[in-house]
Amino acid sequence: MRLLEKELSDVLTRLQKRKPLVHNMTNEVVTNFTANGLYAIGASPVMSSAAEEVAEMAKIADALVLNIGTLNAGLVDAMILAGQSANEHGVPVMFDPVAVGATKFRTETARRILSEVNVSLVRGNASEIANLIGEAREIKGVDAVESESQDNVPLAVRAANALGTVVAITGRVDVITDGSACRIISGGDALMTQVTGTGCLLTSVLGAFAAVEKDLMLAGTAGLAFYGTAAARAAERTASLGPGSFQTAFLDELAKLHPHSLKGYAAVREIETASAGGRP
């Protein structure tokens, strides 16, 4: 873990030095929060969804984020244009399948994106990831409905193998896998579920880490660990104040992250995927 912790810290250092440009085609409800969160962690956000320019914007970006939180047909077509441009120019693509499974249009859109764009990393909650690979699971709006004791490791491994991409399932404990290697990241705080957009921002933050680290397992692990650390630190400061104060403190803690921030706040554990239902 000590060696991995240094590797994770090195990724954060590179992010803060390079200030990568992250192109966000995201949920319009959380655009401002996402932009501020990316600024806080050290990235440079651009929020562009116009079909007339997204291919050019994706070409010059360091990462592209596709988030289907607020959908319309024109936006879907623009996402495909941006994703294909990113693929052509070697730009990593993050995909957030918000509430996939809730409606036919949403599910078909998510699967279309995955079929027409080479996605680097998919991040969602357990219900979203399950529905994405055809394993029906109840979903209410954008929220997962799941058992507290449910083990998401086998699901994440199945999804990574089915989709041919890195998959991160986030919740009380985060799981990230490429279908072969698998890690569990502990951290964060329950107050995150009371602030709109913390999941959407996380996907964009993972894009910022992927922009500076080609090893997507390492980039994703770093993003999840540091994001959870900022949340845990913010919760300590605002435990008796509520979600409004937490949101502000969370942005502050993202801005305060440094290479040694993980100590005492995040834990990363390696898992054997063969025993979790992955490839032997």
C-alpha cells in the first residue's frame, strides 16, 4: 500500500501542475458545481454541448466527460460527435450513465454511446452499472435502490468484461476494475448523498486524473481516493451543520488536497478477480 500511495500521490501532483482541460457534456443541473469542483482540484473545465463545436473542443481537450443526466436527442448526437473526435485524437472518454434503466430512451442512449464511442472508463452506482449490462435492478430517479450488504465487486468485474472498459462502481465503498485487476477504496462520507451532483462531479474528476495518467486503473484509484478524502475532511468540519455547509467545505477540501492527504482518510485494497467472478 505504501508504494501505491506514492503512485497515487504522484498522479495528483501531475494533475495540479498540468491543470488539464476537461471537456464536460454533463447534467445541466450540476454544471456550475462540476466546473467549480474541477477548478478546486486543479483542473480547467470547459462546458460545451453545441453540436457545431463539440468535435473541435474534444480534439483540444485532455479528457472528455459524457454524462446523460439531462437528455435530449440533439445532445445525444452531439455526445457521439464529441466522443468519436476524442477517440480519433487519443483523448480519454469518461461515461456516466445516470439513471440508466429508468426509461427506455435513457437505456438505449447509454448503449448507443458505448457502441459508437470507445469509452475509457464508466462510473456509476450499482443499479446503473447492472442495468447497463442487462442485469435488471430497481432504480428510482437517479438514485440506486440496493441492499446495504450487497457486494459490488462481482458486478463491477462482470461489467468491465462485458463492456471492455474500466468500470468504477461508487457507493458506501468504491470498486474499480478492468476485469483483471480490482481495487476497493474506502473513504468518503454519507453527506455526499445529500448534495446534488457529487457523483457527476466525481466522474469529471476521474477525467482530470485520466488526463494525466494513461494507466486508467491507477488514475481511477487516485481520483476515487482523493475525492473520498476531501469528502471525509469536509464532513469532519461540518458534521453538525448540514449539507449546504458540507458542499462549500467539500469544494474547499478539494482545493486543499496535497500528496499526503490520503493518510487516515482513504484505504485501498487489492482484490483477486477470480474469486470475485472475473476471469480466472
